[in-house]
Amino acid sequence: MSILHLPLPSLSSYISTHSLQTHLVRHLLTFKSVLKPLPPPLILTMELLPTFTFGRRQQISPEDLHTLSQLGSVVKSLRGGMTTFHGPGQLVGYPLLDLKQFKLVFTL
């Protein structure tokens, strides 16, 4: 099975790449309910403009928010975890695939 690779232009915005990823996930889920076989797995890769993301349970003080905003964008994400920096020089990859295709179904 092949994997499609979509490299995005250098120094993309976190918000636009997240929006693209969300759009592609929605389409994959729609295809999953209608199409057989599914489209091949896809990996998006990019370098991001300076961005700090923080998880939904993390609280950031107004002072810290102000300081981080001076250094880059600040985005609250739906993930857990603490503040993460994304920026130039880092390669970020978002794989989009159905784990069932690879028989990698995890159960608790």
C-alpha cells in the first residue's frame, strides 16, 4: 500500500494547517462510510510559523499569554498536555489513516 505525501509550503500558519487537517479527516470519515476501498493513507508535512499550543486543561495566566504572544501565535488546542512550541526548523507531520486498514485497532 502506498502513502501519499503532501508537503505544505514552508512556514505555514498553525490555524490553516489545522483547518486543512480537520477538513481531510472529515472527508476520510465520509469516504469510510461510503467507499471501499478507502483512499490511501496521507501524511501532511510542514514547517510552521512560531506558534505556542496548549491543551484544554491547561490554564495560562494573562501575563504568560502576553509574553507568549510577543514570540508567536498562541492557540488553545483540543489535545491534552502542556504548552508546545512549533516553529521554523521543525518538521511537523500529521498522518491521516484508518488504523483498521493496518489491523492496528487498540482496545482498552
